Amino acid sequence: MASVSNGHVSAGSRPWWEWAHRWGQTNLVEVDVDRFDIEWWRAQWAHTRTQGIIVNCGGIAAYYPTKLPSHKAVPGVENRDLFGEILAAARSDGLAVVARLDSNRADGDVLAEHPEWFCHDREGAPYRRGDKYATCINSGYYNEFIPSVLREVSEGYRPDAFADNGWAGLDRRNICYCEHCERRFFEWSRRELPKGVNWNDDVYRQWIEWGYARRTELWRHNNRVTRAAGGDTCVWIGMLHGQLAHNSAVFQDIAALVTHTPVVMVDFQRRKAEGGFEQNAEVAKRFHSIAGWDKPVIESMAMYDMGAPAFRLSSMPHAEAELWMTEGWAGGMVPWWHHIGAVHDDKRQYETAAGLLSWHAANDEVLQDRVPAANVGVVWSQRNLDFYGRDDAANTAESPYAGVTKVLVAESIPFVPVHIDAIANTDVDVLVLPDIAIMSDAQCDHVRRFVERGGSLVVTGTTSARDENGRVRHDFGLADLMGAHYTHRARGAVSRPPESIEIWDRHSYLRIVESHGERHPTVAGLEGTGTISFGGHLPEIVVDPDRDVPLTFVPEFPIFPPETSWMRTPETDIPALVATEIDSGPRIVYIPADLDRCAFREEQPDHVRVIANSLAWALNGRGRIKVECQAPVNSNVYRRHDGFVVHINNLITTTSTPGRQADVVPYGPVGVRLRVDDGARIRRVVGLVDSGDLPFEIHDQWVTFVVPTIAAHEVIHIESENHHG
């Protein structure tokens, strides 16, 4: 049990984030002061093996008897200090405590008292957020008032740390024209505020840069406040979102922010309709890819219904929560159960976390101190979402990344997300750049160095067509590697396909090209056809000599009425895929056709097949794991000092509506072949969820075994006597 020292919980000399591996939160509501049953929740903390809690302290409303003017207190705290009572109970039970604020809005009475704290439109009217009003990130509310709350709570209660849910302020769809923003932006840029959203306006793009800079400075400022008041481990943590497009919309430069914190808190509580449960593993790996695998990434995991619509007080189906949470573990996420309010008629949600976290506690050791053993890195860039994706970031810039990762999951190819500025330090065999249009010269050079070290590439779309400021280059920045040159012409559109069948300008195809009577490996498995459907965006390129072009473009033609549906131009020399092998070494595949974006949006199997073939050809036999199963699984592999850990996660969904999965559908068998390190002597293969000890065979560098069946997931520990790590 941890001990209490100077008001903080400690485990010897280790800071709280190193030993608290299971978290819980009862998100207090304003009537909880009169009904919070402290003893019941203490029992629930023990039942769920919780080691740390997040509890409301202030911001919009205070859950303690505050002495600060304009800090509205919830009714009843003058008689019951709910925050203090919960903190004391957690301290007694040896739990770490993170005090939670929500600082992005306030009530109308605060607006009347301090209008200068709030965001205003060009006419001077305050921006509303629900039934409250948006507070301005450049005002005294953030600069003085919130720091005063942090100091008051720290000095009075000594929590281990602070977290803030809505800390980033107004999103970029709205521009605040208050006096503080006008003055501060002018001081920063020597320009007036932009008159509206206009990505072609230099001033607007400067405003975007300024928005990011302000949030990063706010993160540092709040940490200076909390550490000065509560000690070096009393950090302030702004919660971050899992979706890349959302991070951009609220000016959260996560690559910059996680460098300023020893622990990351993520608010990403349900899968999106466009993807499956594997999204959660990807989010976990993406945060670890920039934070490092030694920093904990803690994710809020809802126990309440997060469907569409969401029902805050009803239980999420156990299967939905289990499949989501275990995918998070597969990516290295620390669990954090989450309830809204302290009292529920639907008590089923209380049992969901208990069984799952009991398993987590029993197997905690193999979930810690490990690093990915992946051959493929998929590059992501938040700047690409901003200056290429603009107001359509989710479709234009995020969906190509999501399409590639979806194929990697389907093919059981373990991957790691790679931030574009971390390419130089990336140790993988294949690097994928999914329509990373925005690239600086330095970033292009890092890719070249990667290839010089023997790495292979899969490049798609308009990668490197624009510089870091979004300006279109004369030619691709990576033209020498891609073997192709930019003509500044394109076919099709990046936007989503139209719904009406009478609009036929998306009705294009790709033709499979044979060379000397043979097809390239990138189009293997398509032997029964000479064309595949397309319907996407294709930049026109000029290809260097002696490059393979396995796919070419077939232009669109009418599809209605049916009598007109025939190819007007059945063949062209417009390349849709270019393949290059450099002196029997690195292999480079350039796919200008946006098959990755289409694979994510429309799930066309032929698009998936071409991308999968391209990845396999680039890997050239260097795969880490081979999985055979008739049903879809997600595979993630990690190295530990004592061997390997393999996560196999169930991907069968019985509903397309997030939050509504009612059942886990077990299936099997799952055959696994894992390539281990030279000289590794495997002594045991054990499934830690259901399988127990598994028979295995060793041949060359491959260990082979069969998992008889999996329910939500299986975690296999491959123990080695002399693992080299």
C-alpha cells in the first residue's frame, strides 16, 4: 500500500504516475453533494482494483467551500466539503488523487460580473456553449482566475496533480474578437485579427499558428503554477483527444504538448462509426509514439452508454466496453473507468470494470516495461491536417492514414504510428506516408536518410507536393524516391462521393498492366479481372524511365441510363501505381490514386488488396507475425526483457452503431507464427486470458502455436530463457 507524505501519496521515491496503473472517475454532478455515498465508492475502488482517482474540484463550479470571488460553488458545499471528503478517503485507501477542473465556460452571472473573461464575435456578442458562455483563453479567466483556483486547491488539499477537461478554449470554427485577443494577436503578429475563416489568407494561417502557440504556453504556465504550489510531481494535465482532426480543431499540438508532461490523459471514449474497436489500440500507440513507451497514457473509458444518441445514466453494454478497453491495452493504454454522477438506477455499469480490471491487476507485469516489435511505421502529421486538410481534415488528411492502418490490421501486420518529425529515429523496415502533402525540406531529407539506411517506402496521394506552409511545390519534394513528377493536374475529387447515381463523375476505374506477360506482385490476387473500380482522386504524374507501372487510370463515363454504361476510353497511360526496387535493396511503392482514402471510406476489397500487396512487397519477407484465422483479429507484438507479448483482439462487430455492441462473439482457432530474435530460446508460451499453457514448435527463427479460441482478447506471453531485448 502506498503511504501519504506531505499530503501526497507516494510509493517510496516513485512519483504517482509510475505506480498507479488503474484509474477511476465518478464525474460529479451538481446534486452529488447531498447523495454521494463515500463508503460505497470506497468499496467500488477496492472492487475495481483502482490505484488512482480523478475527482472534480472546480472551474465551472467548486465542489469545495471556495473563498475565491466569482468561483461559483455547487449547492451544499458550505455544509459538506465533497471534494475534500473524497480526497481524504482516497488518501486513507492509498490512492493517488488528480483534481479535475473544467475551465472552458461559465454561467451567465459570471458573464455579467466579468464580461472581459469571455469570447465575443465580431459584433461583440458572447459565444454560447450550451447553456453557458465560452471563456477566452487569452483573458484574465485563464491567466489569473484558473491559476488562483489551482493554488487554492493545492494549498488547501494537496492533490497529487490536476487535470482539465475543456482547457483548450474556443475551437477554430469561431474567432474571438475580444480586446485581449486583438491585443495579443497584434503583439504576436503585428497584424489585425482575420475577418473570418479563410485558409488562403496569410493572416488566418498566422492566427492558426498563434492558436497553437497559445495553448502550448498555457500548458507550461499551468504547470508552473501547480508545481510551485504543490511540488515537482504536482503536474497539470490537459486532457487530449484521440482523433487527429479533433486535436487540430482545438489547437492541441499533441507532439509539442506531450514533451511537457510525464503522463498523458486521453479523452477518447468510444469508437467511430467508420472504424472498429482497433481504433483504440491505434490511438494508444500514436500517443506512445511521441510520448515514449516509458510515459503512461491513461484513457477515460466510459462505463455509460456512449451510443448515438448517448445516454449518460445508462450502462454501456458489457461487450462494447470490454472490446474497447482491451484494444486500449493492446496499444499500451492505462485504463480509467468513468461514470457520470454518483447515483445510478442502472447498476449494471458498476460490474463492467470490476472483472476487467481484476484481470489487468493480475497481469500487470506483462503490460508494463515493453516496446513494440513492429516492422511498419505509418507517418502522421498534425500540420498536414491543418494546412492540407483545412476544413475537411477528417476526410482529406486523416482518412488516408486511417485507410492504411485499417489494411495493416486486416493483414495482421503490426505497425507503429510515426510522427513526421521522428522519422530520423524510427527503427522499422517499411515507412508509409499516406498523402502527407505538407512536408518541409528537412522532413524530406529524413525520408531519404531512411531509404539510405535500407528502409523501404509506401507513398500515396500528393505526399510532399507542398512545403511546410502549404505552398504548392514545382515538383514533389520526394520526386527522386517516388520516381514520379508532379504535373499539377488531377483526376477525380478528394471529397466524398455523391449520393446520387445520376452523378457519374466518380465512375472511374484502374486497369491492371502486364509486363512481358506477367503482373507485378502489387496486383496479385486480381487474376480474374483486368480492371478494378476506383472513383477517387488521382494526381497526374510523369514517371521516370525503368519504373514499373502496374495500374493505370480509366476515365469516368456515364452510368445512367444503363444503356450508356460503357468505357469511352478503356486505356490510358496515366499511372495509378509506380513500383521501384533499388539495386535489390529498398523497395518503393508510390500509389498516386487515393486507394487508402477510398479503402477507409468505402471499404472496396480490391483497394484493400492493392495496398496489402504493396505493403507485403515492400516488406520483402521481413514480417514479424503471421496469423491465420477465418475471422478478423487485431495483432500487436511487444518485446520485453523476458521475451515477447502478443495481443490478439476480437474484431467481430454485431452492430455498426458505436456504443451498441451487445455480445462478444468467440471464435477460433487462431494460428500464430512469430519471428523471434536470433538465439532466443523459448521455454514457455502461455495465454493469460483463457488459453493457459500452449504447445509450440520452433523452426529457424519462428515460434508457432495455436490459440484454440478467443473471446474479447487473448494475451500470449512468449517467455525466453536468454532474450536479448
